[in-house]
Amino acid sequence: MMNARALLRNDIRQMLKDPMLLASVIGPLAVFVFVRYLFRPLSVWVEERYAFDMMSHAEFAAMLLLTVIPLLAGVMTGLLMLDERDENLIAYFAVTPLTRKGYYRYRLLLPSGLACLMSAVYLLFGGIVDVRVEMLYPLLLTSAEAPCIALFLAAFAANKVEGLALSKLCGLLFVGPVLVFFVPGPWQAVGIILPTYWPSESYLQAASGESGLAAVTFGIGAAYHMLLLYIADRAFAKRMD
Amino acid sequence: MRAMNALIYDIRFQFRHGFYAVYVLVSALYVLLLYYVSPDYKERTALLLTFSDPGAIGLILAGGIVLLEKDQGVHDSLFVTPLRLHEYLLAKALSIAAISTVSAWGIQVCAIGLPAAPVPFTLGVLLTSALFTLLSIGIVARARSINGFIWLSQLYSLPLAVPLLGLFQIGPSSLYRIFPTQGSLVLLGAAHEQVMIEEYLYALVVLSMGVAAAYGWAYRSFERRVLARIGKGADLT
């Protein structure tokens, strides 16, 4: 615990020196400010100019933007881990009392905690969709995505260049909410392999009053996220050994 | 000959690290997305996507490559060979422009059809890609970590995104004409609409001037901040 605290102190110092770490906090805050203060005026402007009602797609916008928060935290952490691996820093951490396991645990808990906190602020105070207890479903599921993304990058990229290339693929995660809100019935089945499908689907079901179904969807989504986390963790451990 | 070897090496490096595979998937995703976009907005969306992704691919990737080379101390041995800095920069810009061009053509042909004016469209992709690649190299010379670089690259490239406002008829269009990326939008837009010859010339001149300025800046930055430190070993700061 004390060792992780030293790393946390170092990260806070780094955060002030390394603007990207700061962006992991500022990025989600910017998403929140956009939704809270700019979304409504923008939708009025778009409706006047292009006769397109953005507010009728507010739930979709809320879920799409929610995807950004763990994506930012996850990609940032994954690239940081690759940077530290490229510079052989992980080998140094491994021989300190922190140990290699402690290092990974710390690296993954920080983005998950940040993503969870920022997502909660965003969902509770965003103000474009009604607050309901079932918002816990997308909140918990998206928080699990940050460590998945970080581990995925660190496990499958040989270095930071491959990490950057793979982070482009993370853009695929935006397809999840699009499928849930816009693609008709049977084609939605394509989305079940995307982790971001499950938070949007459980939220949409809860919003349509299907609470039982939403809970089942959340359960399946949670199991799927755990499975992905396990696979990414195994792949990462294998690469490190 | 040296420049050609450097270019072939860079293309091989990018292929080996999965850039081409990733861009096949990303381009396929864009084609799928455009399939669902209403015909009224399809061409404008395609223009926006081509500019911001295959066009600007070098902004992140070029910097990532240079940062890895810095960490591995590649420059120490590379620049004791007869390879000149301008050949190195040219190889980086051309190799990344090759991915941009293949991806932009793939998206255009699969989602909309053959571009109305193929030569201006291709020149638009090549020059836009070179502009962002050279900008990225200038930025990465100032960065120490990958995350710091990504943040700086967003900051430095923000002014280049200003002409996109013109696509949505925001602000006076004459204001955007001083930005090199306004030239990119004109040339890429030639895929879908007829453009007057004077407009082509304006776009080529303003974009080429932007590329030349970015080249000068990248050259100077690399020379002062990377080459000047050669001999001090891998940059582990």
C-alpha cells in the first residue's frame, strides 16, 4: 500500500509535468461541460439551421459520449504502460517492494477509478437524460472498459508505435451505441461482441421500462466484460513472461 | 538511391507494425458508416472523414515512430551513415502518404464511387498527409513521452482544423483561405464537385506553402533537438 502511495505521489507530480495525464481528467470534464452547457444551445442552433432535432437523440448522444471517458483513460494508461515497458522501467519496478504485480494493479485501478468517478459525474449532472437508478448499469460496465483497453494495448502491442496503431482500432467501440440506437433488430446481434454494446442496450431497455430485461442484459454484459478482462490479463501476463 | 532505400525501409517498418492492417479495418468501418449516412450528407461526411483520418494519419503515427527511434537510439547509428536529414524526412512523409492515399481511395471508391477529379483528389491526400507528418515530427522533437506528444500534437494541430467550420457555413469563408488546410478541403472536395481551375491553383499553392513551412520547421526542430544530442545514447528521459 505504501509502495503504491509512492507511485501515486509520483503520478500526481507527473500529471502536472505530463499534460496527457492531466488530459485524462480534463478530457472527461470537457465532455461533461459540453453535455451540461453546450448540448442544448447547439441542438437549438442545429434545428434552426438544418431542421434536425438533436434533442430527440439525446439518449444516444449521452451513451456515445459516455464511451469517450473510459476510452481516454484506457488508451492513455495503455500507452503509458507501453512507454514504461519500452524504457525498461517495468523491470525496475519489479525489483522494488512494489513488485511487478503491484505495479499492474496500481496502473489498472487508477484509470478504472477515474473513469468510474468521471462517468458518475457525467451521468448524474449531465442533464440531458433523466437520472434513474439503472444508470448504474452503464456506469459499472463502462468503468470496466478502461482496464480492458489498457491491458489490450499493453498485451497486443510490441511497442508504443504498435500501441498507437491499435488505439485507432479502439474507435470501433463507438459502433456499440450506434448499433443499439439505429440498427434494426437482427443486425444488432453483430454488436454483442463489442463491449460498448452492453451498457447502451441495458440503459435503453431500462429507459423503455423493461427493468427485468435491463438487469439480465447488465448481468450478461458484466460477465462478458469480466471474460474480456481475464483474456486481456492472460495475454498480458504471457507477453511479460 | 539513399532516399529510396529509406522509403522502402519505412514502408516495411509500417507494414510490419500493422499500420496497413489497421487501416484496412478502419477504412472498412468508415465505408460501413457512410453506407448508413443519408445521401444528402454522404459526400460532406466522406470529405470530413478523409481529411481527419487518412489525411491526418501522420499526425500521431509519425511522431510515435520517431519517439520509438529516439528511445531505441536508432538515430545515433542512422545519422552516422550518409543518410541526410532531408532524405529521412522525405521518406517518412512519402511512406505515410502512401497509406493515406490507399486508404482515402479505398473509402472514396467503396462508399461513393470514383472521384470526379482523381488527380486533384490524390494531390490533396498526399500533400495533406505530408503536412501533418512533418508537423508531427516537429512536435515530437519537443516531446519526451508518448502521452505528452499526443497532447502537444492536438494543441499544435488545432489551428489547422479551423477551416472545417467553413464546411458548416460558420464564419466568413474568406477568413479560412489563409489556412493551408483550406487548400486540402478544396482538393479533397474535388472528388465530389466541379472546381474552377483558379480554385485548384489557389488550393495547390496554399497547401504547398503549408507543407514547405512544416518541412522547414520539422527540419530545424529535428536538427536542434534530436541530431544535436546524438552520441549521448538512447533518450531515456
